Amino acid sequence: MLLLRSIIFHLWMYGLMGVLGILFLPAAIWSRAGAYWAIDVYLSLVFWGLRTFVGLKAEVRGTVPSGSVIVASKHQSFLDVLILVRALHHPKFVMKRSLMWVPILGIYALRIGSSPVTRGKGHASVDELMAEVEKRKSLDGPLVIYPQGSRIVPGVAAPYKVGAYHIYRSHNIPCVPAAVNTGHFWPRISLWRYPGTAVIQFLEPIVPGLEADDFLTALHDQIEPASDDLSAETERA
């Protein structure tokens, strides 16, 4: 039964993406604000579907950041992307370049000011990241980056990459770490969606001025224990 409900939710989510994505495209092309309006309508219906079909709710904890700030989040699932878009005011993302070509999703991601980057090219990827972020520096709203570079299964360790640090140093702005437990409810490469409460928790800001090693250590030492705590809380529920 849960698998059937999960499939119904997928049909709902992607069907809405296709219909509303095309219907609202003129508003998105007209202005960045129009794109955010369209996304907000879409997400309201998506989260309604999650609650109704799957029994999955979303919760945001901590102080929601705003303005010129980096949000460096744990990435376990597409669900944490959806929650961040809804929780933050006018966010833009660092995203992998291949997502540019995903129908509907790519258009809207670029329209809100997201920065496409080719992964796995070492220093060339960092140079590309900085160039793309610089192009969009004047756009208001937090910049979301996943410092581990990809979705990480809960409980699995993965290194923190230097991209977030280069933006933090270059722009001289605070970085807000974020912990998640979304992978427990919305696993990668799976149709199954599980009931419960998916949480994103904003943690204490890291003030500008740290060197690379200190910054990455501070990021790791906030995000990993907090995400582990959320996982333990999920397993006890």
C-alpha cells in the first residue's frame, strides 16, 4: 500500500511540474519574482501531496537565514532542496550543470539565479564555480551550496569540498550550516516515500574571516553531529 501511495505522489509531483511549469512559464520569463511565485504555488501543492498521499510532513528548525549569506546544507535527498526553496526567501543554488537540461526544472533553477557547475574537474570546477557565482552576486537572497557535492546516504561519511570556503572567503559573508534527516524518508534512487517528519535545522552562523581548514572543520563539526542527532531522533520515532 505504501508503495502505491508513493507512486501516486510521484505522479502528482511530476504531473504538476509539467502542467504548472508550462502554464506559469510566462510569469517566470517576465521576472525572477514571477519564477518564485510559480515555484511557491507548485511547492504548496507538492507538500500537500506529501502529507495527503504519504503522511510525510516537513519541519524547519532554527533561525531561518535571509539576505546575503551562504547556506551550506547536508544533502540527502531532493526533498531537502524542496524544503530549502520553501523555507528561504529568494534562494539560489549551486547546482550540477547537467540539471540545466532537465525539462522545466532547469529553466526555473536558472531563472531564480542558480549557478551551474561541472562536477569532478578539480581546480577547474572551483574556477567555474566562482565565475558562475560572481555573475549572480547582485541577486538578492541566500546562496545554497551542498559542501559535500552530492547526495549522501544517512550515516555515510563523505569529505567536505572547498567550494563553499572559496565563496565564503571571496564574498566575505557569513555561512549558515544546515543539518537534515530527509534521506530517511525520501531515499535516493527509490520510488519509496515514507511517513514521518522530515527536518531541516539551521545551525549557528560561521562568521567571516576563518582560514580554509578552520572553516571546513567548523562546517563539519556542526553539520555532522546535528544530522546524526536528527537521524537518531527519526529512528526513535
